[in-house]
Amino acid sequence: MLKHTSMNRNEVFMHCDKNKLAKEFAAMYSDNEEQAAAVKEVDRAFARMETVTPKAVNPDEQSIIVVCKGFGDEGDDTVCIEVGDLRNWKEKHTKKSEPISDEMLTFMSTDEIENAVMNQDLPTKYAFELSAWDEILSWKLAPSSIYIYGLEFCLSRVLWEMTFFGVDESGVELEKEKLDTRFEEAQRFFDENKEPQIGFSIEDIAKKLLGDDYTEDWYPEEEQERDRRNMVISSYIASTTAALFWWVDG
């Protein structure tokens, strides 16, 4: 299985079990229609990949894609890290730090766990759904991710990011244009008002969505606190898991 780790993403896609990859990719959708459409999207993605030439990169500057599961094995984190960032991080951290145990987390307050998350010193992670395919396909997949989760599972998560705005390049370009427009509007608002533009609060969104059913206790405080705690625990576990991956790779 680890023979794939010396290949770039394009080579690995072309050598994987495509049917197994399609099954993993379709499983990320909830209903049968979406799953059937996902299988067709895999075919379209492979057809496009055959027309893409990966960028030539210096091995010392090659990026790595890390896939790791999140809290409770629900969801996952698929990110890119630069080899240089990883190398610098390892030089600063000559000794592995022991993560907080699950048992200890149960005795810590939510604020204490959140502080632990904020104080973590980790390599910079990059999302890549807006990256060009010739760039993504030149990157390598973390060997530890392949070893733990399997090649096709990892590739299905990479493909999810690659096709987040559709298989065609026009989908990414359209989304970039939207982001540029929003940035220009926000910059114009700041220039005119000398303060950042404030978006909608969660209360404003709830009022709009719930309409006449909206009440002030629509999201009870105990539920908010429970969700906040789950979120910070998930963030801590995902970060520490990724850190262990990075010690193995690079």
C-alpha cells in the first residue's frame, strides 16, 4: 500500500481502485440520488484528470495533503501543508508533546480546552478547494494517512475538495469572482465608513428562517454550551491527531 507514497496525486489516482474510490466518495452523500450522481462525478473527474499535466515541482518544495478523522470518527479534515512549514515546525519541536488524554478532557472546562486549542503551535494548514488541479495533482498524500485510513478513503476526501465547486474549471473561476466581488464590496464599505462591515448575527438568521416560529429560547443556553464544548473538543483532537501525522511524514 505504501508504494503509492512516492507518487504525486495524479499518479495515485490513476493507480487506485476506481470502483472502491467511487464507493467511498458516494458514501459521503446521504440519499440514493446524490450517491448515484456522485459516482458519475467520479467518472467526470477522472476524465478531466487525464487531460491535466501536474505542475513540475522541486521535491523539497512539494506540498503534502493530510487526511485525518475528527471527533468521534465523524467527519474528517483534509488540508494541505507546505513541506517547508513542516520542516521548520519539526526543527522547533525536537520532542513530541503528549496530548491531553480523553479522560483529562472530561474534567476540564470548555474554556480550558479552548485555551489549549488556541495555544497549540502547529504548521499552517491550507484549504485547497479553490486551487488549480495541475497544482493539487502535483502534491503528495501523507503516508500516515494512507496507512491508517486506506488509499481510496483518502483520495475520496481529496476529490471532495477538488470538486467542491464542480468538476469543470469554470466552477472554481466563478467562485473566485464571487469572492473578489465580496472583498471589493467589503473594502469599499470600509473606505466609506472607516469600520468593517458587520454580517448577520445568528439571531438575525434564526429570525429569518423560523419566521413566526421564532422565540428567544429557540437555541437554549444548555444546547449552545453542549455544542460549543463538542466543537472545541473536536478541534483539539483533530489538531493533535494531525500533529502526530506530521511527526511521521515530511
